[in-house]
Amino acid sequence: MISASMVKELRETTGAGMLDCKKALEETNGNIEEAITWLREKGISKAAKKATRIAAEGLAFAKEKDNKAVIVEVNSETDFVAKNEEFKNLVNLIADTLLENEVSNVEEALKLTMDGKTIQDIITEKVATIGEKLSFRRFKVLTKNDNEVFGIYSHMGGKIVTVVVMESNDCELAKDIAMQIAAMHPLYLTKEEVPSEAVDKERTILTEQAENEGLDPNKIPMIVNGRLNKYYEEICLLDQGFIKENKMKVSKYVESKNSKIIKFVRYEVGEGMEKKEEDFASEVMKQING
């Protein structure tokens, strides 16, 4: 049974028409991921992957100290709270604590103490005073050598935050690359890092697309290779056009500055999380009747 909500989700994800989405779901027995692939193969949707539903509110934040940098994400229920100074101070406190300690996961981080209280205790207290559920979702610690620099960029007040480590002495260049990562959302540094199964799937989809377009069968392998290069340009940082010098790839631009990108991290608040659909009318009625 193909429900209206399934069609709606597929439509929001791919931008395809309602009838096409319904047909895709029917052809794939209601499997959303397979339906996305089906739409792409038919040339109806050009989405490279299922769009993550950015839903949860909160704040991403990054800071550095000496040869160490940390990026964190802490979630709240509303954007109003995410802009609250008390909430911002909590996020900053968590970042400071992580810079001063060595932990490998959130569970360990929650047990760290600051001023005699654990991070978990401090969050619990803030939940009581702020009045919303708060969640320390994730973090990543990056280190650099003395001949390397950090680039940190925050977009939209902490909705997207990036950190890059570069072999360079050019802090401005590192900031530009961090901005590139925020804007263009690369998934990998180089094409060699792309998992072979992801490349195989993309090649299959592109081949099916070309066949459905009625192209010369003898030319399809060459066409698919060309389109696969476009795919790499979208998801691999070094293959992307540099946002400040679009005729030059990031790799060439960085090379021209006698620099090298070592690694990067990009956090977008709420990526991959589902958000409950708010029914404000019923909420108001609950309060009236409560």
C-alpha cells in the first residue's frame, strides 16, 4: 500500500512530480531508497543522494587551542533556544572541556567534569532552567602539526560549521577552504576516498540514464565516464571548482599557494535527524483544555 505520506516524502526528497513519485514507489514496492534510484534512472530526478531532512534545531560550534581543535553539535527543540545566550554558553563550555581532555565518544564526554559538575549534570540543569530538551549529539577533535593551520568557518550563526587542517602558513586560505566546505558540502577529500560500492551504484544509474535517453550504445561508456567525473566534482573537495576562482579546481588553487589540505569536518545542525511534525492548532487546544 503506497501511502500519501510516502509520496510526499519522496517528492520532498527528489523534487519529482507527485504522479512520478507514486509510480516509482509502486515499481519498487514502497522502498524509498530504491524509488529514488528508479527516478534517477528514468532521468526524472537528478538528486545525487537522498536529501537529509534537516530538522532538529540547535548549534554547531568549533574552536581551537594550540595544536588542537574541536567541533561540536548540541541540539535544542526550537531555534529560539538555540539563539539563547545561556544555550550558547553551554555549547562553549562543552567545547572548552573537550579541548582540555582526551575522550573518544559522547558517553565519555558526558562524564567529564567542569567546576565540580559533569557535563551531563550541567546539561540536566540547563534543561530545567531553559525548559526544553537539550542533547549533546556529537563532536570531533582534530589535531595539527606545527607546520599546519586550522581553518574554521561558521555559517548562519552556527547552522553549518566546518574545520579544515592544512599544511600551510596561510590562515586566510584555510578560512576560505573552510568556507568552501560549508557552501559546497563535499563528502570526501579525494576521489580515492569514495567507497567503490558508491561508485559502482552511481555508474549503474548513469548507464541506465544514458540507455533511457536513447544514446548510441557504443558511446555510452565514454558518456558515463564523463558524467562520473561530474559526480566526483560534486562530492570530492579537491575536484570542486574553488568558489572564489571557479575556473580553477580547489586542488590547483591550494597547490598554487604551496599548501595542502590534510582533512576536514563539516557539521550541519540536525542533518540526518527527523523532526516531529508540529500541529500548532492541536497544541493550542491542549493548552486551552488543559
